[in-house]
Amino acid sequence: MGYLDNSTIVVDAILTKQGRKLLASGQGLNIKYFTLSDTGIDYTLWNPDHPSGSAYYGEAIENLPNLEALPNASFFMRNNLITLGRDVKALPYVTLNGFGIGETYSFDFKNSNDTLNVTPGLENAAETIGWQLVVPDSSLITITGWSAADISGNASQYLNDQEIANAKVFEQTGAAPQAVINRANTLTSRSLTVTFISKSTGAYKHMNISMDKYPVT
């Protein structure tokens, strides 16, 4: 579902195939839980220097167009249902080697001897289940210290729909989930974006990896 108008509270809800099936059979939806997402919100528009004062710091964010509801969760709603205490003032977020909200973490492989060590962290919550690392093209990099995992559910559907043949998911449940990343030799310069995901909260952070052509001829 999605909010359509930022001046009044209007909710646009689209039923999935399962929801329509239940209604057609005369059953109620019996909705008990829902999840929210801030996908589509650009927090860099927060402006504490707005000339009209603090009431207008978030004016640009509030005026952003709102995303409409989508019935296919694999394309949009990646946020987990989580339970937080009543006194929580900030949502969990992922850091990569200390890089957090609003900071882009990138690495450029120059040659085949380069090694990248990445340790994800979770702020404002404790990671109690483990981590996932989504690699869109596993032919370009190798991951050490994490185990390859089956791709299922929404992720599997999305990858199949988008025809991403070389995608892989890796998992790590240890106390120090460092991922050791090495590159493959490539005939051209290449780049990809990998994603670290907190399994207990659904919080995630992208990382950009680029690699020069190697070996150089």
C-alpha cells in the first residue's frame, strides 16, 4: 500500500493474487501485520539551513512524489517486519567498514593481487541472526569467509524476471562477519554493486566495486 497525498492521510491498497482469491471465496483478509518502507525518500534533501525555520527543514522531502502501491513485493518491499521498543528513536541501519548513512563506500580493484576486506555492522540494534551478501555477477568476484546460500522466495523471482543469471547470495552467521573479496581477471573495465543485508532487521547497504582491465596488455 502507499500514501497518495501528503496533505491528507489517504491509503492506496492493491490486493495480491492471494488476497483477491480470499475475497472471491468469501473470506476476510484478516490483516494483522504490515511493513513500511522509505524507498523513494531522498534524505539528503533535509535542509537545516532553510530560511523559514525548523518547520520547513523537511519541506523538500514532504513534497516528493509518493510511490504507488505495488502487488509484487520482490520489486519493492524488501523491509522485514521487526519489533522495536517503545522508546526507540532511530531505526537500525547498516555500516560497511564504518561508512554509514549518507556515505558511499566504494573500492577500485587495480590488479589481481588486491584484496578487499569488508565488515558490516548494525547500528541502533543487535544483529542476532546473521548477514547476507547479494552479488549480482559472481563471475567478477569471489567471496571468502561466507557460505553460498540458496536463492529463494522474492529474491529468486526477481532474479529470474530480470534474467540475472550469475547472481549469488552468500551468508555469514559468525560474530565477526568479515567478507574477503577478490577480483577475477577481466578483458575490459567492469563494475558492480553488492548489497549487505541484516537478516534480523532487513536493513541493507550497497557498495560499489569497480575493476580496471587486468591483465593490462
